[in-house]
Amino acid sequence: MFIQPPRDKFMAEKELLANPAPLGLMGFGMTTVLLNIHNAGFFALGSMILAMGLFYGGLAQIIAGILEYRKGNTFGVTAFCSYGLFWLSFVGLVVLPNLIPGVTAPGLQAKGAYLFMWGLFTFMMFISTLKKNKALQFVFLSLTILFWLLALGDFTNNATITTIAGYEGIICGLSAIYLAMAEVMNETYGKVILPIGGPTIK
């Protein structure tokens, strides 16, 4: 018969685990910056962005989400696994029409709906960040704006809106990189090196 271990023992073991959030934030942040440099019009969508989306934006975030599960962090599991799978689905949207006969690339309206729904998900997640640090709130608010700007650009077929979204997305990605490095540096030095406006997101 399975015996539930004492809660204090579980909590002590959890405290010994590393914080997986910086891994997930870096996977998200770096890939987001690179994609949105493309959206801003600086270079074409190519294998560099797709490879980052597949491995660092996708796989690394899913790994981080699974590790957050071990730490009992529902928010971290939901965020990192979802955005990891977002990147895998984004790569699929680009690659599958070239791999499978009869599978067509999404039109602008379909792509706009896809981006709108991700913006809605992100906005709902943003509400939960109001109980967390300011840096994380900025990441999720700016990501919500990014998704909805990109959706609007597709719905209206307005390249200027997509370009504006690209610049906003670069800021969003850099904010996630900042938070990731703040978590690493503050833990490494045992003091606040980079402020985040609240507790860590362990």
C-alpha cells in the first residue's frame, strides 16, 4: 500500500530542486526576439528561426514546464508547456504544407484567429501574474499585446501593423531574457543584482 510521505519532507525536497524558470524564459525570450526581428522586416523567415522555434523555443520550454510540475508550480507548467507547444505548432504551420501533399498553408484570416486565441490565453495568464513579480507581469502583458497586434495585422492584411508588432515583440522577448538572467544572477550571488519587482517565480 502506498504511504503518502510527510508534507514537510516533500517541501524540503522541493527546495533542493533547481529553478527551471530561467531555462523556459530564455527559450521563449531568445526565440521571440529572433522571430520579431523578422516581423519587423529585417530578414526573411528561414531555418534559423524555425530551428530555434523547434528546439529552444519549443523543446526547452516543454522541459522547463515538466520540471515545474515536479516543483508543484501549476502556473509554470501551464505557461512553459503551452508556449513550448506554441512554438512547435508555429513550426508546423510553416513546414507541414511543404511536407504533406494536400495540406495548405493557413490564410490570413485563419492565421489571425490562431494568433488571437493565443493572445486570449496569454491575457488570462497575465491575470495570474498580478500575484507575482512586476517583471513577469510585463512579459505577459507585452506578449498579449504582441499576439493581438499580429492577429490584427493578419485580419486587416496591414503590413505596417505587423512591423509595429515586430518591434513590440523584440521588447517582449528582451524582457523575458532580462527576467531569466535576473533569476540566475540573483540566485547565484544570493542578493538582488537585477531587480524584478517581487519574488522569484520558482
